[in-house]
Amino acid sequence: MLGYAALGLTVLPGLVAAFVAGPMIGREFESGTYKLSWTQSVSPSHWLLARLAGPAALLVAGVSVLSAVFAWARAQSEGLYPVSRFDNAAFGALGTAPVAYALLGLALGALAGLLTRRTVPAMAVALLATAAAAVALNRVRSGLWPLTTRTSTGSVPPQTPDDAWLVETGRVTGDGARLPVDTCWDAGAKAGRCLADRGVTGYYVDYHPASHFWPLQLTETALLLVLAAAATALAFRVLRRYHA
């Protein structure tokens, strides 16, 4: 159940982007109704601002509540159905990140609507752009904060805390060089000799301990807000060029 809740918060930015791009902005350009607003002493910039300010406030409040409810539910069921805070879906549903993702969806939706000025294409572009941003951040998340590294000697990998995010593990040589964890696995009975020839002395593990959750959250949130601000600024620039 928690997995579905986290997934819901994860896909919410894409739905926001599609709604803003299509019904809110793209449709007005496609039907021409935006001209009526612009001829009623409402500047294009104020027209766009009015369409973004209200939804932005609702998103901040609504997503914050949903994220808090998810965090509470996760805490209540932690012993029965544990969900790691570093799981991609859970990470995007906890802390400050879900609000930032929603605001990015809002900004990308507005930009897509202004660029395409058609309902269905705007929705498709907004969905793809929001999904691409989420996938990209999932891929680079582990590098947003310095990793903690542990090493061991012998044939047993080092232990890490149960609530840690294990990022990478592999073999380490006497001079500190790193090798893949499956080094010499295909050597069979000669694996020991193979490892010795390569100078392997033990294992290394790169991970994020639980204490890195908030630094990662805040760093990702900052990146998302920068992207949202850039998309919003570009949307207003596109609007001014179109009006000119």
C-alpha cells in the first residue's frame, strides 16, 4: 500500500504538467480565447501569472500535506512493511522533494503549453519533460552528496548499517585501486590465485548512511527549484516574444 502511495506522489508532477500544459494554457491558445483576456486590460504577463500563482499555492499546501501523511503512514508500518527512505519512489514522496517536483511540473507544463499552443501536443511534451527530469535526477542522486566508504580485508565485504543506501561495492587492491565485485568469479578453483595475481586484498563499499537523507533531499530540492525557476522564466520570455 505504501508503495502505491509513494508511486502516486511520484507521478503527480507529470499529471500537474499535463493539466497545466493542456487544459489551462494550450487549449486557450488553440481556441483563441486568450485574446479576450488580453484585450480586457490584462497584460500577457499578468495573464500567465494568474494561471500559475493559484495552482502553485495549492500545490505547495496540498503536496506538503500528502507528503506528511505518507511519512506518518510509513512510520506506523515501518516494522511490518519497511520501505527505505532511499527507495526512488519513497525519496520522491518524503521531505521537501515532492513539493519541488510538483512546482517543476507546473513550470514545465506552462512552458510546453506556450511552446506548442495546442492541447494534446502540449500535454505530451509536458509529460515527457517531467518524466525525463525525474529519471535524470534518480540517476545522479547518489552523487549529490559525498559518499561514505568502508573497506575490509579478506573475503568478507564490510558491514553497513541496515538503513543505509548501498551505492556500489567491489574489490580493492593493496594500492587502493578498485575492481568490479565479480573479479575472478569465472576462475573457479583458481579464484584465490587470480585475486592474488591482481593484488586484491579485500572489498570496498560506497554508501549513504541514514544521516545523508536530508542533505540529499535539500540538494535535490534546490536543483529542482532552480530548474523550475528557469522553466518559468523561459515561459514568460516565450510569452513576450509571442505577444510581440
